[in-house]
Amino acid sequence: MASISKYRGFMLDDFERTIDEFFDQILIERWRCGTGDDFESAEILEFPERYEVRLKTGKIDPAGIEIEFRGRSLTVRAPGAEGARRESTFELPGGVNPDAATARWDDGTLSVVVPKHQVRRISLKND
């Protein structure tokens, strides 16, 4: 029989991660310079196996684009006019697998594809 303290550790890790994400969004993100929807147009598309975030970045050097995940939050930063930085954060609606995310820039449009977590069912074995 597994010890309860082992499971309590997993629950505390999840709780701490949730609290950290909450305070990052509420306290830090609001005060960051350039936060908000700074791109011309943005859309989040949902498909059965993935989410796709599309942003119109305009004519910029794609080497200056930064993409970051924190939990379900996707943040995109890119160079703007006169040395300014543009930044937008998107909260994806469901469980995602950011380690398998890919990004593509094509003629002024950035597309970030984020696979959804796949549900894995586990069968019980009779001993």
C-alpha cells in the first residue's frame, strides 16, 4: 500500500504550481511593460488534437520572436516599432503539452501549434 505522504507531496506540488501561476498572472503580468494584446490580430483555433495560436506580427525579423509557456499560458514577445517590444499572453482553455509545441513564421504571421494532453486510460489487472 502506497503511503499517503507520497500522494500528499504530489497534491502539494500541484497546489503550489497553481498558486504560483495565479500570482504570476494577477500580480506580475499586470505590471509588466508592454503586456496586453499588442499584435494586430490574434486568434486561437481548437482542433481535436491541438490548439493553434495565430498572430499577425507584421514585417519583423523572426529571430527576435520569443515564445514562452507557463502552465497553460502562452506568451509571445516580438520587436515593435522604434525599439519597443510587443507582448501578448494567451490562456489556452485545456490541458496542453508545451514540450511538443512547434512554431512557424511565414510572411508576417506567427503560428504556434500546441498539442493537447492525451487521456491515457489504465486498465486494472486482477491478481
